[in-house]
Amino acid sequence: MDEKPSFWVRHEFLLRRLHSLTGLVPVGAYMVIHLLTNASIWNGPASFQAAVYQIHSLGRLLPVIEWTFIFIPILFHGLYGLVIISESQPNSGTYPYVSNIRYTLQRATGLIAFLFIGWHVFHMHGWIHSEAWRQLIDPWGGQFAPFNAASTATAAMQQSMWVSVVYVVGVAACVYHLANGIWTMGITWGLWTSPAAQRRADWVALAVGVVVFALGISAWSGFALRVDADDPQAMEAMRAVEQRMLERRLHEGLVTEEEARHKTAHRSGPRAESPEAVTSPGQAQEP
């Protein structure tokens, strides 16, 4: 009796198309928006903090939106990507043609990107929004405080030289995987099948890769190079901006004191942020 095909084999047509689609929307689109938001640090800490406040203005809807449009699609794309990698048969060593090399790199960068994203979420957010968990993982994870966005992201990015190395490599892997994935998605969906169409798609993928990588480097350098995290005056200046913006939002009722306590930095360590206690709404000042 013939063995019944596995779930992956029976639904391969649908899964492959969902995999390629989620790689572009929402995962790829979110990556571009995320890098754009981070690159706004070059306009100053107030610009970046305002962008973070806009995201957190979603309130209780934020976790729902994050899981529906970011985390679940990333998990599906990454885990099914691991299935594809396990079944792949790269032959770039035997036949070093450009298409074979791209085939191998697409899978290698996919694995690197998946591991990098998992580490990035841990490093900045700690995975789990729990005070007990945050205390347990300090100082390795959960370095980012939403209401001290610029100062905590700067301190986290300059935690060590290896953090910057991991970020540059990880961003490069994500960008290549996205750019080359646009090309392969066009093949999967039958958008470019002729040699001429595929050559034009090569230029599209290259342009996307160059632009998004430049954006990624801008975002990384904004936190790694713009301000020295070991300069007390520079860091205090950023925290002062963040504190004034928080006080204003408390005064306007846009942020509750409970949110302020939960989303401001309060960790210990040589580079930890220790903003002044949140003032009452009646003491708020304009930023």
C-alpha cells in the first residue's frame, strides 16, 4: 500500500504561494516601515520618540495588530522556510552558475534572517511583556523602553561591538532575502517567465536591495554612531527630551501614569537609563 503523502506535499501549491506572499506582505513591507521609523533618529530624539508614541497610541490593540500582521506571518514564513531549506538541494559548488548561487544564498540568508529576527526581538523587547521576565533576562534582553526610545535604543546598540556586527550582518541577510525573494516570487506567481522579463526583474530586485540596505545602514548608524552612549551629557540630553515629551502626554491625558511606569526605563547597569520620576500632570511642561 502506498504511503499517504505528507501534509506539506498535499498542500505544497498553496503553502508555497502563501510563503512567497507573506515574504513581501506583510513581512517585507513591515521591515521597510520598521527601518524607516528607526532611521528617523537622524532627525533627533524627538522625531523618533514621536514615531514610537504614534505606534503605542494603539493601546490594547497593539498586541493584536503585532501578532496578526507581524509575528504570526513571520513565524509562518520562517518555519515554512525551514521546511523548504530541509528539502533543498543546493548545487552551487558543483555548478557555480549565478542562478544556483542565488538559490543557495536565498536559503542561507533566510536562515540567518530568521535567527536574527528572533534575537533582535529578544534583545530589544525580551519576547515576553512581564516584569518578572524582564528582571530575569537583564542585561541580555529587553533593552528598549518605548517612552525612552532614543536613549535606550542607543545604549542597546552600543552595548558591545558584537551587537553592531550582528545587526549589520542580520540586516544585510534580511535585505538580500527580501530583494531576491521579490524576484523568486515573480517566478512563483508567473509574473515574469520570459528571459527578458527576468532580466528586468533582476534590476528591480537590485534597486530594492540597494535602497533598503541603505535605509538599514542609516537606521543602524543612527543609534550606533550618532551619539556616544558613554557620553553622560549627550545621553542626559536625549533623556531630557524624552521626559518632556512624556510629561506633555501625561498632561494631555494621552498616556496614563501606569503606562508611564511600565514603558519607561528602570534597569540597572553601566549604560542603563535612569530618568527622573514621572511628574504629575499638573507639573507638565512643553517639550
